[in-house]
Amino acid sequence: MSDCATTQTRFATATSRWKAITNNLVYVFYVPVWRKTWPLWVGAVALALANLFMFAFARAIGVFPQMGMWGAQIYNLVGVKVDAPFTAYPLTPQHLDMHSMINFGIILGVAMAALLAEEFKIRKEHWTGYAAAAAGGVLMGFGTVIMPPCNVGGFYTATMALSLSGPLAAIGLVPGAYVGGLLMKWQARRAVEALNFGALPAGTPAAKRESSVQPCVGAAVGVALLVIALVYAAQGMVKHCGLLLFGATFGVIFQRSRLCFTSAFREILISRDGTLMKWVLFSVAIGTVGFALLKATGYQPMHYVLPVGLHTVVGGFIFGIGMSLAGGCGIGILWRSAEGYMRAWVAVLTGMMTAGAWVLIYGKHVGEGWLYGKPHSLAEYGGWFGGSAIVFAFLAVFYLFILYVEAGKREKA
């Protein structure tokens, strides 16, 4: 065999081996992470750990207070003077507000994950869908300032943080999500009844799918995210950098695991399926241990310990209806907006504008005045261990309630 032929054979062998290695890497890393939906337990564990680590870094997750601040900024831009609803989230240019970095990170993380999975698509709605989303956004905007804040901050994180408000918020969120779910079922039935199948246009054969550029765009979004984070770090804004990356992590977790809090609350009573909520409760249990250990050392002992009163339940009920109509809670509408759901864009806009007007409507900030009770930590009842025990007792009761509801479904069947 000539030297030229030998070289060609070696080159072909090396190329074949390289393709095999590349294919194996794609199969081992890319496909399971970016093309397949993660198991719910993975999303639940990852969410709890991410929230715990972000709390240790700066703060825990919650998204609606900063959205309320965005709404107040818009009012001020058009000449209506109003303060931000939450005193902990004052009017600040968004690129300088470290709390807003979480929201921006969620949007970028979801967009990156959706594109890498080839799941991004601009999804339009009938006008009734936009109307429902607008109504849902308004209700969530009111619910977040009355509860406060949203179901993720007011229930998920607050319960982890041993705030008495967390379990109370759930008491309002469950029936609220049920009422919202019933309204959506009614809307769906009317839409089906209005269909005239005889007038539907004939279908056309599906075009052959071309190779998508979405994964490349998703990779570019990921690179841009890292560059933006590095710019913040270079400017000495380490918390901005960290919260942006944590937000992106949350975005990826929600997008890939489909761990939807709205569905978790709604489906308990609508379909009598508590699978999602069981995993949410499991996630809360993991986080509670970590939060209690950190707080027991004196680290931010009152972080996410929120006002407690009848407003907690009422606000949860209002928010529960709103998130069902909107098709997502605070995180849910950010998540779906980044996947291309125009319905979610409407809910984000109406939600932040409603919350942003709270000081004009109420005359005071969230947590001030006659409406709100005082913050109460469950650590007041037996220390950090006793407070954690109360949370686990609540989680057990909630779990038993779900089992009771599911058992009723089986008996009916």
C-alpha cells in the first residue's frame, strides 16, 4: 500500500473515531439534559438546592415584587408619580437592581433551554385567551401585594424560611386555583361548542422538517448570558452576577422539568391529581432543613418571614384564581413568555402594572397600615428545631389531604 493510501486510511479511521466520540458525547450529555424532559424528582431536588444555595449567597427566590417595581417605573415614566409597592425593592434602574437579575436570568435561562431543545415557538391566542391572561395578570398583581408576595415567594420560599405565612398562603391558593381552573374549563367548553367542524379548512400535508438553527441560537444565548455575568463581575457587582446566573439556573430547571406550581395547586381539586404538588412538598422539605440550619447560625433569621393575617389567605385566594387564568404564576408567566407564549406576555404586563399601582390604590406600601398583620417566624414556637417540626407537620397534613382527594377520585371511578 502506498504512503498516500495509508495516510487516507488513517485519516478516515481518525475521522470515524472522532464522529463516534462526538455522537457519544451528544447522547450522554446533550440529549438527556436538553432534549429529554427531566423527571419531576430531579426538578424538585434541583429547585430546592438552587434556592438554598442562592439564599446562602444573597437571598431566596421570588419574582413578583421586582415586577411590581417595574410597573411603578412605567407609571413614573409616563408622568404618574408612584413609589414601588415593596419597600425592600425601591425604584432602581433595572440594570442596577440586583433583584431584577433573578427575573432576567430566568428569562434568559428558559430561552436558552427552549432553544437548545428546539421547543421555542411564537404561540398566538384567540382574543378570549388574551382576555383571560389580562384578567389573570390583574388578579395576580392584586394578590401579590395583598398576600404577599407570589405563590413561589409567599408559599414555597416562605414555608422553607419557617414563616407562618407560608402554610396560610396555601390555604388560600388551593381553593383559588380550583376556582380559576373551573373558569378555564368553562371557557374551554364554550370554545369547543363554538367549533364548526364542517367549516374547517382542509389540512395540507406537513412540510418536511429542515434542520433547525434553534440549538445554535440557544448556545449563543448561553454565551451572551455568561458575557453579561462577567461584565457585572468585572464592575464589582458580584451579587448582580451571581443572581443573574442563579436566575438562569432556575429558568433551566423549570423549563426542562416542567415543574409548574400553577398546575400543582390547580390539579389537586380539578383533576384530583396531586402528583406535581407531592414533589413540590418534597422540595419544600429539603429546603426547610437547609434554611433552618443556616438561620440557626444567625444568618438572616428573618429573611422571607412575612406578614401574617387574614390578608394572607385572601391574597392567596385571589392570586390562585389569577395564576390559573393567566396560565402560570409569577415564575410561570416569565417562563412561558421566554418560550414564546404571547398570552404570558399579556399576563406579565398586566400583572406588573397592577402591582405597580398599589401605593396609589392603598396609600401605603406593602406590609404597612391596617391591612397587614405582623411577621411571625415558626422559630418562635420551639426554636429552629420546633419550627422545622411544625413545617414538616404541615407538609404531612397537606400530603394526607392530597391522598384523601385522590382516593375520592378512585372511588368515583
